[in-house]
Amino acid sequence: MDPWTKTCKRPPTSCIGARPPRLKETQNDYKRHSRVCPVTQALAKRPLYPWAPEPMPSKTIQYLFVSVGGCVLAVVTMGIYSLLLFVSTFVFILVLAFVDPGYIHIWVFGVQMLWQTFWHLLIQYKEYWLHESVSIRMFLAVSSLMLLTQRITSVSMDLQEKQVTVTFSASSKRKGCVMLLPLTSYLLSFTTLLGGPLCSYSQFVFLMQGIKPPPSPLGAVFLKLIQVLLLELVRFCLVCFMKQNIPDPSHSAVLCGVLWVWGLALVYRMQYYSHWRISECINNAAGFGFRENSSGDWSGLSDGDFWSTEASSRMSDFARRWNTTTASWLRRLVYIRCKHFPLFMTFGFSLWWHGLHLGHFVGFLTWAATVKTDYYIHRYLHPKLSSTWRKLLYTCLGWINTQMIVTCVAIAVELRNMSGLRLLSVTYAGLFPLCNILLLVILLKVDAVRKTTKVVM
């Protein structure tokens, strides 16, 4: 099955303009019903502002805590570059107020991607033309802007598909602010500001309302933190081993160079797995990610598991399991909407979203071509795998091929410039994707000949 054609279950529809209901329960009932964030339970016992004329709704305080916490985190970590996020959020709200809901997604998509692309090109201009070092705060802000693009376009698609509705018929300024508070909290939430899985707006509001509170996540968070420590320990040992055994292309064997590059790409990928696990822990601690109708399963918001992803024996399986929530977002944003060449259009948009570096062009287009090759190979060979040993051999060879292609993609994307491509050529690791692309061309020609023969007959 296509990694991009799998449909996703969406939570119940919600209303952006709906004011959170006032809770009539007593303080004890509130503690029993609300487990979204332990800190907000303490804040809900009194008004956020001492000069408030009346106690504010507890859910309003939760939304304020999440959004204000995100704003503070952005300013502390990004400094002046936090304006990138605030400007995007402000412009999005303006579009919601003045554009017809049927055209909101087109406007939002165009404006947001132009704003993000401007900063990506500015980084390249500083690095490659001016040869200046780029501030880490700027890198962090642009990375957060990419994640904000996911959330903004997710809401705009919900509006276009009428999954949510928005109204601005507020009778007072205070009511208007209350209506926009859930949306602002979703866009600037501290749980997903610096990284983390993409949560739909409907699911965010559903969990913030605390209609069906999840169980305590402490056990799941503790286990995931242990996994992060183990991943970082393995990564540290692998880095130390590789530093002591850097191969010399002129004297070392080809296999040594290939294995060293594979280890380097694995180090890069392990950084992602650790980052995703930490982000998952933050979301779980805030009450997000619990799977309903399950016993303690907190993997509802996960971008990938190390073992299941790295055990993939097909490139299409790896594409489906790697960065899961982003893959689902790309599937919904590009793949389903494209009538022609949806796979290449999806990976093409992915390289645009990532920053348009040279390594991105090579890496993502290679990824798309090898996924397409995987479809043809599996469709041709799978019916012939009659015996167990053939299936085992097919799986082993497929896993090796997948690992080496992913290695080339990771090196090209992470190093971004010609240094990554030179490393792949010197160590001969780049031969794996080249052979796959060559095989794709042959299979396409064979398929075209078969179709021509059927038409003639």
C-alpha cells in the first residue's frame, strides 16, 4: 500500500469560535475531571489576574497558561527571532477574519510558505554568499516556524473541509479574545513549539476540555525517558568508535568506508529518535497522546519508534514510519490533492518545506525515486516468493538495500551541501540509490512495453 494513501482517523469536529463552557462542578469535581496539566489545576483555583471582576473559567486559564508559556519559551530561546512566530500567528488570524472560509487554505498556504521560504533563503544567503555564521537563535526560530506551518495549514484544511468552523460575531472585545484563545493556544503551545508530533486542532481542544480525562502518564513518561538515555548512550559509544576508526579512502577497503558512512547516518537518525521521544514525553506529561480504548497506551502522538522504523525492509514502509505525523500531514496536504505524480509532488514539497538546500534536492528526490522503485520490485517479486527461504532472503536483501538508501538520503539532507555528496561518492555508498534509480528506469520501460503490447493485441 502507498505510504501516502493511508487515511487517518480524525477526532470529532470542534468549533474555533466556541467559548469554553463554564464548569459548574465543585473544586473537587474539577480536580477529578481535569488532568490535562497539573500546573493548570493549581492555577485554576483563583483568577489569573487579581483585578478580574469575576473568576475566569478554568478552561480559559488552561488556554492562557499554554499560550503564554509558549510565548515566554519562544522569547527566551529565540530572542528577537521569536517575531517570526508571532507575525505568522497574527497574519493567520487576520486571514481568518477577512477571507471567506472556502478560500482560507489557499491564502494561508501561500502566505505562510512565502514567509518561511524567505527566511530559508536568507539563511542560505548568509551561509553561502556572505560566508557568515548564522545565529543558533535564528536556526531555532526557522525550525519552529516550520512546525508552526504544519499547525496553521492543518487548521486551514480543517476549515476548508468543514471539520471546524470559525465565527467572529462577538458582542464585546473580551468575548472575541476568548473565542480566539483556543486557536492561539494551539498555534503557540509550549508542548509543540520547539519540536514534537503534530496534533490536530480538534484533538487539542477535545483534550483541553477534559471531557474524558486520561490516566496518569508518569509511568509512560518515565519509560520513554529511560529509552532516551539508552539511545543517547548508544549514540555516544558509536560516535567515539567512529572517531577512532575514520577510514582513509586511498588505503581502506570499500566495505569499511560503506560501514562508516552507515554508522554516521545512524548517528544522525538516532538524534531524531531521541528528540521525538523527548517531545513525546512533554506532550504525554501535559495529557496529550493517550489512545482511547486502550490500557495505558500513550503512543497516540508519536513520530516514530527506533525498532519498528529501522527494521523496515522496504523503502515504502520506512517512508510511512519515519516522522509519522509529518508524513500524515504531507499525505493530506499534497498527496491526496495531487492528480498527477502525487508521490514526486509530495517529496518535492517536502524539500521546499525543509529549506531548498542542494542536499535536500538530492536527498528527497532520491527518496521519491527509490520508493517508486520499491513499488515496482515488490509488485514483480512478491508473487514469486513461494518458499520460506525466498521470503527470508528477500527480506534480508530488502533491509540492507533500505538501510543503505536511507543512509545516502540522511547524509545528503543533513550535510546539505556538496560535502555530503562527495562523501557518498568517495565511499561508494551512493551506488545503492543509483542502482535503484537505474532499475526504476528499466522497470518503467518494461511496463510501458507491456501496456503497448496489450493495446496492440
